[in-house]
Amino acid sequence: MSVTEARRRVDYARETNACELNLSLDSMSGGGGGSYELAYLEVLHVWHEQLAALMPEVALLENLTSLDLSGNGLRAIPDQVLTMTGLKTLNLRRNDLGELTPEINRLSNLETLDLIDNGLTGLPRQLADLEKLSELDISANNFCNHLDELLAELIGLKSLTALGLGFNELTELPDALADLAGLTTLDLTRNNFTHLRPVIGSLTNLTTLKLSGNRLEALPAELEQLTALTTLDLGANGLETLPPEIANLSALTTLGLRGNELESLPAEIVHLGNLTTLDLASNDLGELPPEIVQLSGLRRLDLSENRLKTFPQEIVQLTDLTELDLDSNDLTELSTWITRLSGLKTLHLGGNSLRKFPEELMSLTALVELDLSDNGLSSLPGEIAILGELATLNLSGNDLSDLPGSMVNLASLKTLYLNDNGLTSPPAAIFVLSGLTELHLSFNALETLPPELMNLTTLERLYLDSNSLTELPPVLISLPNLAELYLDSNELTKLPADLVARDNLKVLRVEGNFLLDPPIVLAEQGVTAIREYFARQGE
């Protein structure tokens, strides 16, 4: 962000008594701007820059309650921040703090502290002085197996309800964890746990427990004591079975089991009657237990990347389903039973062997998103137009050379994927989709683009990478709302200056071409560099 733009934002915030302001490095270190009176400002974002210091005036923002300094390479918390005693939320993730200053206890009203990815190896005992701190995330640091010492510094945090310890290479849960009995959320994602010690059962107030990405092969019996759990994520472990005691977690609404080695589910799953989301993706399921029909409140069910050869008829009794994912199984056809799922809004059937468009889909008129990618489809029926609510349609990885003209009736369609279909020219039916905002034509064999492309006046994102384009036709310049254009890995040698002259074009990707004008090394720097190149050429 330029200094001018930053000052414009600050001036606007001041004039409108704004409560929130987004700035970047240039806005904070540009100098010469004087002190701004931002009396109403409560939230300030200064993220993802290499921030050396905050301008002194920041300390004068008396109403500021939330400050985001993430991704700035900070090696210490700026002095001004430590004087802002009204702060309730402080985001310092992805900096280089190395250690946390004991003076953090000056922020006595702090309720949320994010210290993710800072290279921390310990915490100061003064952190326990923050009596109002309820959420602390210290994931992705270097605590390794110093958890005993770490928890000793946290015991004084009587208000702590959410603790993030993910990505720390932890292998054991110490008994001291029991002293944090007020926790309702515990994140242990991506550590190295092969088992959980019984202490986990003492956290009976937990409502959310995240354990994905560990190496758990079994669950401890003590888990059944966590009867308040509503969200349990056990994804990406080595689980081959679920214990029958899972039935005791009857308050669960979300259960994540993705990426395990489950071949079956226990009959006791019938007792999880409050489930609304069940993720069973990437397991070894060849069938579903009959008991699953009792989970009548399910709204989202993910069965992708399993071994299903036929459509599981048990699913059709789950009439509240709105999202169903059956990607990457071994389905060759759908059952007429699927027509009972009339409330489905999202259906993923990609990566199966449905050589023909399933006519059963015509009954699912509430569909908003449909994925039929990688199925070997060679045609679509004209009746697809009956799916008038479709906003996203994924037809990538098929053998489609044409689309039915009836698609003009898909008035709600915003995003269309036609990647990897061997197309030498875009199907004519595309150009009647007047509401389209995103079009994917990557990994085809396009050598040119037809003039009819100008009909897509609402198009904002166009993906043409990995084709055989040798030049860009004027039609691209005529798209008034085009903001992102992806042209990687074509055969372009030049870009038209008029293409980048429009302010609304924000992203232009051209890596892997043979550009000479502008030179590829410069063009790979992005649309601003290309724009400046042509400006110099015109001088």
C-alpha cells in the first residue's frame, strides 16, 4: 500500500468516525502525516509487512480494543503496544519474537492473545497476571516436550477457556493439564501423540477437542468422560476402529474422522443423534452401517476417497442432508434413491466412473454446487437446465467438446470449471452464461479465444493457464470487470499494453511463457511491474 493510499484510508476513518481500519507498513512508517484524531477507532490491522516500528501516535488511540500485528517480522512487542491497557485482543502470530516480554502483564484487560509461529521456547510467569485472558494460542512454536514447564506458567490463568498447542511436536500430555479444568477448547493438532494419557478425561468442560494430524492408533477409555464435547476432530491419525464408548459423546454435533484407516463404524454410532457434520473422507469404507440412518439430523456428510462401489442406500433416509461428498470412490452409477435427498445444495461426485450424466440428478433442483469432474463424461443432457439454482458447476477432467445450448437457463451460474477437457476452442454455450464471474479453461489445447467472449461482461476471473495461446486477442480488453487473468504456461511472446492499462485488472499471471515484450523476468513480477514497463515504453 502506498503512503498516499494509507493516508487516504486514515483520513476517511477519521472523517467517518470509523471503528475499524486496515493499514500496512507504508501507512505506519511513511512519516510526515502528522497525528490523526481517530477517536472512535477500536480495531486496527497492520499485517503481513516487515514492520520496524509503530508510529508514536498509535499509543494515543484510547478506544482501541483490538490490534493485529501479524506477519511483520517483529522481534519484540513495540513499546507503544505495552502502554495500550485497553486492548482486549492482540494478534502477534507469525513474527520472530523468540521470547515473550514479562511486561506483557501490563495489558491487564487482554482477553485474546495469538502467539502462533514465533519461535517461542517458553513463556514468562508474568503471563499468569492476565486475569481476564480467556483465549491463548501458542501453536507452531518450539515447546516440544517442555509442556510441563509451560503449563506451570499457565495455571494462574483462571479465565482461560481456549488453548492452542498445535504444531509443537508434543508427545505426552502432562498431569498438570488437569489444573486447566476451565478449558472448553483444546487444540492439539499436528503433534506427535501416539496415545493420550488418562489426564485428558479430567477436562470435563471441553466442548471442542482437536487431535488431527497425530499418530493415534487408539483412543483412551477416558475420552468417554468428555460428555460436553460438541466438536471432536480425530482426522489424519492411524485409527483402524472406533471404540464403542464413542456412544457416550452424545452431545457431539461435529465428528471429524478424515484420513484414518477405518474399514467400518461401530453400531454404537447410532447414539450420536445430535451429529450435524460427519467427515469420513479418506478411509477404507466399502459400506456404511445400517445404524447411520438413525443420524437423522446430519446436514453434512463427507465420504470421499473411500471404496464405495455402489451408492449407499442408507444415505437417502438422511433427508436433512444439504452437503454430500462422494468424490473419488468407485461409483459407476447412482441409485434412483438419491432423488429423495431433495434438500441437497452441494453434491460432489468427482473422480468416480460415471461415464454418463446421471439422470437422477434432475430431481435435485435445490443444488447450488455440483462437482462431476474426472468422470469421463462425453456429453451433458439439455435437461441440465432444470438445475436452475446452480451457482458452481465443475466439469473438469472429462471429454466434453460441447455443452447444451439450454445452459442459457442456468441464470444463477457464477463459476464454471472446464479444465482438462481437451478443448481446442471454448464451447459456444459458455458465451450465453451472462452471469458468469469465474471461468476455468486451464489444461486444454486452446490456441485462440473467440470474439464471443466479450458477451461475458460480468466475468471477474479467467483461468487460461496451460494452453497453447500464442497471442492475446482484443476481446480480453473488452471485458469490463476482469480483475484476475491467469496465463501461465502458454506460448505467449508479447502482451498487449491495453490489457494492463485498465485499473480493474489486479492479477496477471504469465509464468512459463516466452515473453519478450515485456521481458518474462519483469512480467513475472506482476501486473504493477508490467504496467510500469509499458508506461516507460510510451514516454
